[in-house]
Amino acid sequence: MVSSGDTVGVDYVGTLEDGTVFDSSLEEFAKKTKNYSPDSGRKYEPLSFTVGAGQMIKGFDAGVVGMKLGEKKTLVLAPADAYGEAFTEQEVPVKYFQDVFSETVPRENFKDTVTQTVPMSALGEKGNGLTVGQVIEAGSVQAKVTKIEGDNVTVDIDNAQNPFYGKKMAVGLKATFEGNAITVTKLTDTEVTLKVVNKANPFYGKKIKEGMEGTMPNGSKMKILKITKETITIGVPNTHELAGKTLKFDVEVKSIK
């Protein structure tokens, strides 16, 4: 009987709800799939995997537990147990889909130089042989070592991503950040309030409605699923071709080790 940790070999035929074959370990059925090619070099033989090791989709993995050698079984998997729902849901504050909104953030975010103390171990290989005054790089960020005390390293980070870099903070100061026009509207010792003209909003200039689809600044597609007074639930498409689909697998256990 199949248990978690066993290495099993199974033959399978995977179909959609309408009976379309999308994959199989048996060539006679694989020939019915849209991607079948006799020249692919694929060997049609039982699929081998370790049960419970995360090598298979969740429903398939769990579905073979308890089966006996030679047993046949049909597994019907909902999207959540297969390749996921068609959309991954995220809740976003309503203001981020408004054409103009205000945002209050810590003033230290706009310093040209940010000081941080981190464990030496957090620097990985860059932490080997560090000396005060040394400049280290992490991607596009440069940091100068200003103090080493035990396992802790204090660094000054060049905050070049600051949209107001090199400028004196003042009410009315303007800049562009991630495609948006921002203006300082209020300053305190600890906080900066910004007016953001939200041109990165995929629905800029449009009235938001449920069901609308758009493209986010990173190029990925999204869809508005639900709107409340405080939040908007968006769906980001799952790009797997079988996402959102209920799958059926006819399986037969061929070996158990």
C-alpha cells in the first residue's frame, strides 16, 4: 500500500472536464494531446516520484496514498489541488487606484544617506575581512562601513533611489517616482506628506468598476474582482495553461518501493 515517503511508479491519463487529453504516460493516449510529437524523445513509461516530497501537484500526490500495487483509481482535482485558481487575489487600498492620493511616509526615507546596523552574517561573503571605510555593493546599492563592533556592522547606504536625492526637503518640492508625479505638501520633523498624481494606475482617468482588466507597471495583467469602501480586490492571472481548471487523472500504480 502506498505511504508517504514511498517511491512509486504510476501510469496516468490526464483529461479536462470535457474529456480533452492534456497529458499521459501512455503513448496511445499522449497521441491525442495537442503537443504530441513522435520525435520529442520522450519515453512513455510509468511516472516515478516520491510521495509527500512535493514533486507532484498536491491532489495527485495525496490521491495515490493508500493505493495498492496494480490498483486503478480516478482522481478529480479542483484547481486549488492542481495548478491553482485562474487568478491570485490581492487586496489593495482603494487610494492606490485613485488618480490622485496623499501618502505620509517617514522623513528618513528621503535622506541621501541611510545608516543601518546589521549582523556580519547577513552580508554573506561580503562580510569576510571587512574594514572600516570599505565600500560594499549589493546590486545597485552602495554602502560604506562606518563601524564594526563584534558581529555587528554599521553602514552608510547611498540612497540614490530617493526621488529627492541631493535636494533640500521643502513644501512644494516636486519629483517623479515610478512613473508618478509627486509633490511635498507637508513636512514635520519625522514625516513627509506627498501628493501623488497616480499615472502608474492602470485605470488612470477611468471610473473603476468590477470586471475591468488592465496592465500593471511591471507589465503583468490584472483584473478588478471586488470593490469595497476601503479596499479593491484584484486578480493577477495564473499563467499556467491548466490554471483554473478541474482535472481528472486515471491512474494505475505500477510499482512501490
